[in-house]
Amino acid sequence: MADKSKGPPPPPSDRDRASASGIPLQRYLAEQVRTTNANPPAETQAEDRQPWRVEAEEVPAGDGFLDMLLVRRVDSDPMIRMAVEVKRFYDVEEQRPMRLLFLAPRRDARPAGSGPFLPYRDPEKTKGMTSPPHHLLGGEFMATVQSRVAEHCILEDRRGNANMDTFARELLTQMEALSRESVGHNEKFAFVPVIVTNAELRLLRVGDVDLATGAMKNGASEGESLEFLRYEKTMSRTGAEPVPSQGTPNYLAWAAERVRTVYVVRASHFVEFLRQFSVGNPPWDRPKR
């Protein structure tokens, strides 16, 4: 029970209020990326691989602003862009980062080693298209880092309707809006959506469920702590192609085309994630079936 004799807690300082906004975290992460670019690790120089660099911050996109837009190139490969949204989750009362609990399915839906489903831009396919506005396609890429996959996320302290699904969909919508801007008309690039957060990331695999109580009967009681993971589910409003020439045969195929991957990365590991991360084997280089 709280000690009322001490009176009400002091009001938050200006620094506390600024920190709660998440803006200092966002700007500091961008500064760290720039600092890393100024002093790239030896292995990056040896591989003739350009590091990720900050292309722009606070980019107007759709109805809001994209926190960070990063870009990199590997030799002569097409450009890769990364759309970054920064989220701060902090428990003020307990003075600690909140925990984001991600749930993995009982059985993996895709084979081990499968790559992420990412949006990409291919102007040759979307040239002249105005309705519907669809400049980003979707396809499977191969990533240089392997990561665990989750389909659901439970926020420790949910406020209103905000959840990981809404964060991810908003980010994908902003990327679609950016792709329609008159910048680099003929550029072909992969687009990687990333949510960076100070929160603790935990992954728990769903076990068997007692139908009488709705509670899991087995499996780990505590989730595995992770530095980053793939949040993957049907989140896109558009399919793999701009406009299919024929209708989708069934809802299973319709949903499969709208699966997208959003990476979720701990802020403390973000720079290391960038050092390791790239994607290849783009859909435009593969023959059509």
C-alpha cells in the first residue's frame, strides 16, 4: 500500500517528458548509424560493401511521418531501403523497459530457412498504373541473418487500440505512400520494414491448450529473450502483383499473397543488426513460373 504521508509524486521533469515521447531515442539511433558509417568495421571494407546510411529523417509519408529512411548498396546490386519506425515502451512505475511477448505457432508454417516476405519496387511492372495505387509488389527474399518468426504480439501495457499489428500496418502503408512519390522514377529496390524499440523482446511457442480453461497445458513458462525477430502475417492490402490478370482461386491463396515481414529489433542491438543484415535473391532476378 502506498504511503500517503509522502504526498503526491513530483511532476515529471522536462527531460522525462521528452524521453517519454521517444524522439530522443529516434534521433540518437540515427546519430549512431551516422557514427558507424564514419568508422565502418574492417570486414565491411574488405567485402567492398557499403554500410547502411541515413537517407532522410522525419519523412512525410501518407498521413504521418516515417522516423528514418536508410539505404545501402552491395556492389552492383539494386538498392535496398529500410523504413524504420522507433517505438519506446517504458514502465514508469517500475522504472524498466516493458516486455513485448511474441507468440510463435505450435508448428512452423513455412520450411526452416525460408526468407522474409518484403515489399519491393519494380517500375517496369507498375509503369503507368494509377488505379489502384500500387507501386510496391511483394515477394520472398533471402536474408543474410536468420531470425525467429512470430505471428502475434502481446503488449505489456496496451493503451487504446494500439498493438503490433497497427504499428506494422501503419509502417507498410507509409512505405506504399513513399513509393508513389516522384523520386527515382526508374529505381528498383527492396524495401525492408523495421520497428526498433527499447522494449525487451520475448518469444514463446504456443503449446497445447486446455479447452475448458483456455490456458496452455505445456511448453515453456517463460519466453526466450531475443535481440531481433521477424513479425510475419497477412498484413498487406495488396497482393504480390500489381493487378492479377485473373481472380485469386481461393482465400488461402489470397491471404498468402498478402503476407509481409516486419523486423522488430532491440534498440541496443540495432547498429549490430545493420552490420549483419542484407537481402538478396530478389524476385525480379528469378524466372517466372
